Amino acid sequence: MRSRLSAALVWLGQQALPLRCLVCDEPGRDGLDLCVACHAALPWNDHACPLCALPLPADAPALRCGTCLQDPPRQSAAAAVFRYATPVDQLLRRFKFHQDLAAGRLLSQLMLQRVPGFVTGPLAPVPLHRQRLRSRGYDQALELTRPLARALRQPVWCGLHRERLTAAQSVLDAEARRRNLRDAFAITAPPPARLTVVDDVMTTGATLDAAVQALQRAGLPDAAVWVCARVP
């Protein structure tokens, strides 16, 4: 009863408040807190490597990048809706570090405009460690995943667990990121036959690689990766 009442209050608030662009403060359009001009300027990542979502040059074929040809990643597929560039990078920082849940809601809505074809089963958010969750107050990957799963009518699978607190990835180089995440994840429930792992940003791919590795060790035969933005 309480959850239905909360949902109703949120809906009423959305109807009462006019849409307002979170980037430039102009009126929003088409049910989004984003204006037409800012929507047109979004850095969509429509031409990318299908295994790691790395943006590719416009004149290059949309095939595996050189890195994936030499050393294929663990996931069977990957997609990033955006390149990590203005204004998406700003919205992600506001969402992740400044408790701007409205920015997170907008990013989820935009992700639904580019749903990868491989999303055909449960969605698994990359979890925060409980200590970092207490500090931040919410898990940004879970907040992105819930509306995606609801719109796509797929379950959210929360059997992926952050086993230990790691140093912030942003301060580490690629090799240090991989070492930092060694055995960082544990599996608390049998994984389904197919799973799409969801996160906000993919930089080197170390976090997602560690998550997929833990899932595969637990018997998952097929994992794909879907993120909001990919760092070039």
C-alpha cells in the first residue's frame, strides 16, 4: 500500500511540475526533462565495437576493434548508449556524486531510446559495496536498471554482490584497475541462462570484466554488457 501511494505521489508531482531541460533549463519536450536542441546534441554512440562498445571512427566498419580482435573480452556483446562527452558526462556526474536522481531518471529514459537487441532476459546492475552505498545513499547502477527493467518487462537480478571495498577506479591506471577488482565480486544466487549486466560508465572495462568473470565462474553461459556511456 505504501509503495503504491509513493508511486502515485511521484506521478502527481510529475504532472504538476512542467518539464524543464536539465542541461540548459529551457522547457522540456516529449516527456523528457530535455529540450529539443539538447536532445539533438547528445553524443550517441551508434558506431562502436560490438564487443566492448568502444566508439569507432565514422569511416571504419562497425566490426570488432583491434583490441577485441587480439584479446576478446569475456562478454558476448556490449553496448553503450552514449560516448562519455558533453552533456552526458555532466549528467552522469550529477547523478553519481551529487544525488541528482532526476538526472538518473532522464538517463534511463534516454537509454530506452537505444535498447540493444541482445537485451532479452534479466538485467543485473553492477552493485556498490555496502560501505560506499551507505555513504552515497543509493546505488546509481540499480537506479538506472530499475526503470529499464520495468519498461522492458524484464526482471532485475540482484545476485551479483560486491564482496570487498575497492579503491576508486578513477584514480587508477588500466592495470591497477584490474588488480584492484580481483575477486571483488561474489555471486549469491544461481545465475540465469542469460544476463545483461548494467552500469553507468565503462572506462577500461575492468569493473564489468570482473563482474562477468564472477558470473561465469558461477555457471553463467552468456553475459552481455549495457552501459549508459563509454569513455573513448
